[in-house]
Amino acid sequence: MKVFNLACEHDHRFEGWFGSAQAFDEQRERGLVECPVCASKSVRKMPSAPRLNLSSGHEPAPEAGQSGRGQLAAAMPTPQQLQALWMKMARHLAEHTEDVGERFAEEARRIHYNEAPERGIRGVATPEQRAELEDEGIEVLSFPLPAAAKEPLQ
């Protein structure tokens, strides 16, 4: 198996496992490789270095004047941690809301005006529909939900 560091056109980074470099190229050309964050099919391989276990198990000593910056960097989440959190939120939304698809604006109004039971919904709305809903006092949150978040991931 080959493990590749991948990134989409929006610079979301993720890992992919393939039988060979040729298998990756073939699957990408057939549109089978997509970003797990935004579902973009424009995916590229990122440079990566092989992992070499050469250290003696000791962390390198911080350089002089680096201690304050190192603590700040440790407090900041990594891009991978942010992506994992985003995927967790996306899965939560998919599991705890009803997908009403293109009927989103209509169903949001029905719920707002007590014509339908109150519940969490998700779906598709045009920018104009979102603006109209907000003008009516109906809160709308845009959150791109990739197909990968709607299904169990391996």
C-alpha cells in the first residue's frame, strides 16, 4: 500500500491509501478521489518525506528564545485538528437534522410559522432564499456538508 498526503483546491489536507501511484492516478482521473471536507474532486499529491526512526527517543532541545513561541504554537490547533473538528461537526449535523433538500426555504418557513413540527433541518437554498428567510427573522446557517459526512467513514 502507498500512503499519500493529499490536498484539494481549497488546501484541505488529508491522507489517502492506494495500491500504487498508478492506482491513485487512475482513481483521480475517474473522479473517485474527493476531499473529505468539501467533496472537491480537484485533488493533488503533496510532497512528503518518508518516516525514518533515527532518533534516540529524545525530543530536540528548544532553541534559545523559542520557549514563548513554542508554547503559543502548542496552544494553536493544527490544520488536521481543525479539519477533524469540522468533520465531527458535519457528522453531528447529518445525524441530528432532517435533509429536506431543495424544499429547505419552504420547510424553514413552515417550522417558523408553526405549520410544521419544530426540528432541525438541512437542505439547499439559493442566496436569495437565504436573504428572504433572514428578512423574515428566520436564522439560517450555511455549512457546506460533503457527501462523505452523510455516510459512515472507514
